[in-house]
Amino acid sequence: MPAKLTDALTLPCGQIIPNRIMKSAMTEGLADANDHATSRHLNLYRRWSHGGAGLLITGNVMIDRRYLEKAGNVVIENESGLEALQAWAKTGQEGGNQLWMQISHPGRQCAKLNNKQPVSASDVQLHLAGGFGKPRWLESAEIEEIIQRYATTAEIAKKAGFSGVQLHGAHGYLISQFLSPVTNRRTDQWGGPLENRARLLLRSVEATRERVGKGFPISIKLNSADFQKGGFTLDECVQVVTWLNEVGIDLLEISGGSYEAPQLMGFAGDKAKTELPPRQSTLDREAYFLDYTQAIRKVATMPVAVTGGFRSLRVMQDALAAGELDMIGMSRPFAADPELARGLLDGSLQQVPAIEQDKRLGPGFLSQNSRIGIVKMITMQGQVGWFAEQMTRIADNQPPNPDIGILPAMIKMVRTEMKTAKARHFQA
């Protein structure tokens, strides 16, 4: 029988997600100076929990306080912030949904504001507005430590009451950096052939499973492709998924791109390329990665979620009914309307507003599709700031404000992050 949005999903580990709508991860930036969760996390996730989505995935929770994706990330190295985590987990599941913690290491995508010398698979520089330092190569012993850090953070998440975890292996973060030949130029056991480049991911899953047990959901967020010349390809993704079948995960979330090729945000980076000819039906269906998911779906034995582009109820229903995926992932729309899932589930909401199309610097060459690099960069960061501002408002028990411009939102986001970074350095 064709799947519907309102259907529950039973995972391989036996846990049940009450419906097929997933709020994918968005960085909240709400942690205190000790990198702990705060009451603002509770306010935000309470709203989302009562909004109807069957699964909520947190924003990046870091495994190492030295390396942040963004100042304001929650960091878990030990149990020092356990009480706050327990409150977050409890509040974020009040509506009967599942709440999974996304666990991550930024690798080279750690801004100078937080660390002037990040670490990565190798020393390939991230060139993005001069905001990132040149990374140093990780020693093999450090990689082994990182594997255990993923597992430790997952174990504490389970103890705190989160109902699952997701290891972030996409969007150019550390695991993704190891998977990609562009950023992984190693010649040891962690580089070269795909089986070596995938070692960090697979070993981290195995270590995490050993700590949390068989009945606790483990998810992986994985790029379908990097959309960069010489990067991680669809064929490599398919092979990695066959290996993930063997180690045993409970949900695979498919996405794509990185800071340099932000495909998920609707931007094609300068080096971006399409590996598959786009079908008109895919364009009609909106979702960016469904063509890629076809190949992945043929080998995946775990449920598959796809995040990127879903906006109409008909498209979501058709994709589920056709068996192209098991869960519908969305992220940014939840920042603008925390209760949109309920409208989709009862049919009262037929179309989620495509807000990104309206959030631009101006018409013509100032639009999102501008070929001018600086305009593209400001537009992208302005949109990030706009959605971050909406989440902050919800976290402060205020309604979203659609009238805020992307440039003021970006400026506010940058100022807030600088202030947060300064405060945590003082506490360090």
C-alpha cells in the first residue's frame, strides 16, 4: 500500500516515527558561553514539537570545543551540561515526536572567529571571503580520538533523553571532507581509495553503535554528490551506502553540496556540475536530489529521507506514494512557520511558501540568480541570517517576522556571532 505523510515509520532498530515529516537540521546558535543548551533551545523546540513533525533533528552539536561550525553551537565533550540537555530533550518531545541530536565536527569549515587553524583530512584551504584559516592535517591518533568523540557525544545524548542521533557526513563537514578527493589527499589508511576515505564514517558508526546499543536510532546525513569537479560522486555515494547497510543504520538522509557549492540552498557553486540529466518531472517535483536518490534507493536497505526543495503537498505525497523515499525532509520552512507540519498532515496547507525566492537584495542582477560573485555570496549569507533571525525570535517567544530584510538580518547575525565568540573565549 502506498505510503502517506500521516503513516508511521518503523525503523530497523524497532523505534517508530509517528509520521513522515522530518524537520532537518538548522544551526540554532543559542548556546551559552560554556557551549551548553539554554532555555531558548527549550522555547524553540517546544514550538516545533507541538508543530506536528514526526521527527526533529537538532542543529550541529559539536564534539570538540576547539572547533565550532558557529559560535553558539552546543558542544558535548562530557556530562557537564547534562541537566540542560535533559530539559532540551524532554521539551523537544512534548508533542509525541522523536528528537534526534545531530552530531558534527566542522573540520576546515571552522571560521577564523572560532579557531584560526582548523583541522581536516589534509591542508586544502577553504576559500570563502577569507573567513577560514588553512587547515592542518590530522594525525592518525587524532582521527581515532575523533571517532571516540562522536561515540561519546552520542552516548551522552542517549543518557539525556534524546531519542536518536544523526552523524553529519554531508555539506563539507569533517566526515564529508574525508570522503571527498578534493579535500582528502592522504596516502595512508584514511585516504586514497574510497574504502579508506570512508573509514572515518564507518568506524564512527561502529563506535557509536557500540556505545548506544542496537535499539537506539542512528542516522547518517550523506551527500548524494559534492557538486564539485573531482569531488565525491554519486557512484561513490552508492558504494558508501552499501557499506552502511553492513554496519547498520536506521535512517539515511540524502542531501548534497558544501560551503563552496551550496546546492541545498538553491545555489550552484562555480565548480558545481550535474552528474545526471535532469528529468522534467524532477523539476516539477521541486526536490533537488530525487534523481540521485533513485540510484541510492536501489541499494539502500535502510529507510531513506530526502531534504531539499520540497514545498508542495502534492509533490510530497507523490514522492512517498511512488516509493522514492520514506521521509520528507525540510528545514528552513520550519523557521518561518514552526507549525507547518500540522497543516500538511491535515491537508489544510497545500503549498509551503518558497520564501527563498523573495529574499534577495533586489531585482535583476541583485537577485538570487545573479552571476556576480559578491552578490551571490551576500544573498546566500543574508538568507542564512534571515532564517536565523526567525529562529531566534521563536526562541525568545516572539512570532516570526517576514518583513525583516536579508541585509539587516545578516548584519545582526554576524554581530551576534562575534559577540558570542568573544564571550566563550573569555570563558575558555
